[in-house]
Amino acid sequence: MTQPPLAEQLPYHRLARLAPRHRWWRPLLGTLVVAVGYVLAVLVLMLCFLVLGVALGYPEDADGWPEFGPVSGTALDLLSIAVGIPVLLLTVRWIGRRPAGTVSSVTGRLRWRWLGLCVLTAVPVLALAMGAMVLLPSDGGEAESQWVGWPAFGRALAMLVVLVPLQAAAEEYVFRGWLTQTAGAFLRSPWAALVPQAVLFAAAHGWGTVWGFADLLVFGVCAGWLTWRTGGLEASIALHTVNNLLAFGVSAAVVDGLASDETAADAGWQTVVLDVAGIVLYTAAVTWWLRRRRLDRTAPAPLPPAHPYGVAPGQWPVHPYGPVPGQWPAHPYGSVPGPSPVHPYGVTPGQGVMPGQGVVPGQWPGHPSTGAPVSPSGTAHPGAAAPWPGTDRPAGPGGTGEDTPGTG
């Protein structure tokens, strides 16, 4: 009997096909729902902050928006990105018809120990790159930075430690998670799914300099590759979180640093060279860890539904119109174990049975098609009427040489 079919192993970028009721249009509809739902969530958040600002008496700017200050304004910006996480997870569950955790990893959840190890790996690598950036000579037109003081820095740092991981994770769930898996629902190649999300990630940060765009593009490609290679978002979340914490922390340490409108897209070539070096070094370090740790990289696809009439996988197939003429009739309950078929009326005593092989087709004693000699044991093929040797009496209805009823 043949073995039942094995489930296909899906890599991370193909997990949109993990749903038992997957349809080609679900990822596309889900993308539209994520976009609309995110806009609505941001509008609700902004309305809440507007009401809060008016109630607390914050001064208004030229557009009528409350001026919360650098720290509170940064918190609002980070929260406006973080609200994308619940919107996306609900869309995966309702539209994608699969567990929401399948965006986190192939195991259906965040692997917290692996995430912690990636964070510990990213901190020294990216801190070294960030320290080198701080030491770069500033342009002559820039004013000298002034230390903000420990009280203000402490408040800003506490806010950043709470909200930056949510903001960084939200971007990873959208770009390395949802967009990668949406492309992977149609494309088998991981690179065909990873490159588009990296381009969209760089474009979402705005257009500043060519160097800044290239830096964001390298970040997106490396983070996407780590996601595919490790089977989850943990490595990319760690990279994004530590990178943003260091960048925001440096800005929070100087007066009006958090009020600056500059982003990574505005970076110069010296900064980009150091940042890319840190990203590549972190990617190499995570790859080194992977050789020493066993991580799940795939998830089993759902098996096709069972036959509606209960045909078990591996059964002997039955012709849709019954036995084919000339074929041995199929057993009503499937194939009977054994190397040779069994006579439909059972084994008659005295049949030609080969040891260990069962009944040999066409070799029943007295079979009319073979002309085999009739067994002297007093047994004939069922239905045979030939006389027994040495007598003129036909065989009885039971196939024996006893007197038949009505004979002398």
C-alpha cells in the first residue's frame, strides 16, 4: 500500500498559502483592507490626541494642531506607526483565514529567546557603527549640539524604550511580513518576494539623497533576507529596534534633536557607509548563530480535504464504471493483502495452492479453461459435473463422489 502524501513545506514568504481556504484574491483584498484600516486607525488616534491637547490647554500651531513638544510629538509619531500592528494581525485572521501568528514566524508565534539573542547581537555591532557616525566631522553650517540635561534625556529615553520597539515591529510586520507574504503567494522565488518590499520600504521614508535611499534599500534587503533565512521576523525586528533606539537616543541627547525633520533618507555618504557596514556585520553575525542553533524555517502546508465518500489515501483505485472486462474483480472492501488474488468463492479443498504464494490463477483442479486433471481426492471445481474416474456417476452437488439423490 502506498504511503499517504506528505505535506508541502512552506518557507516564510509562502505562508499566505497556509490557509486551508486559500484563494488567490485573499492577499490582494487583505492589502486593501490593511491600507484602509490603517488610515482609519491613524485618524482615530489623531482625533484622540487633538481632543486631549485641547482639553489640557496646549497652544496651537498655525494649522490649529496642539503643540505637544518634542517628546510628546515624537511619541505621537511613533504611536501612529505602531497602530498598524493590530490592524494587520486582524486582517491576517479575518481575510487571510489563517492564524495571525503566521506573520511572526513559521511556528505561528514570536520566538522570544531567539529575539533576545538577536538583540544582544545587534547592540554591540550597531553601537560601534553609531559611535563612529557621532565622531564624523560636522558640516560647517551646522550649529554646535548642546546637551539637553539628564532629566529631559531620562524622560525622552523612557518614552523611546517603550514605543520604539512597537514602531520598529510595526514596520517589519508590514514590509518584511505582510508585503513579503503577499508577493510569495504568487511567486516561489524568495528574491522575487524580498526585493519589492525593500524598494517600497525605502520609498516610504521619503526621497532625500541618493545615498540615503541606497542605505534604506540595503536595510530592507538584508532584513528581508534574514526573515526568509530564519523563518521569522525576530532578526529583522531586533535590527530595526536597536538601530532606531540608538538613532533616536542620540537625537534625544541634544536640544531640539527630536524636533528635527531629518530622516535616514537624508543621510550623507559617510554616514551611509558606516550604517551599511553595521547592517552587513549584523547579518553575518546572525548567519553565524544560525549554524549553531536549530530553527524551524518552514511550516507544513494543509493537506487536501479527504474524499467525500471516505476513500482512504493509498487504496486500490476502483474503476468508476465497475471492473474492467478481463480484469480480476476488485474486492468490495479494497485490495486484499497477499501477492496473488483469491478465488471469488474461496479456496476449495484440494486446490493448487503454492506455499507462500496463495492460489495460482488458472490452476484450480478441474478448471475447464486449463484441462487440468480432476483431483482424485474427491473434490471438483465448483459447478463441475464431470464423472469421477473409474465410475459412470457424476459428481454430487457438493463436489464429492457420493451417491447423488435418486441414484442406485
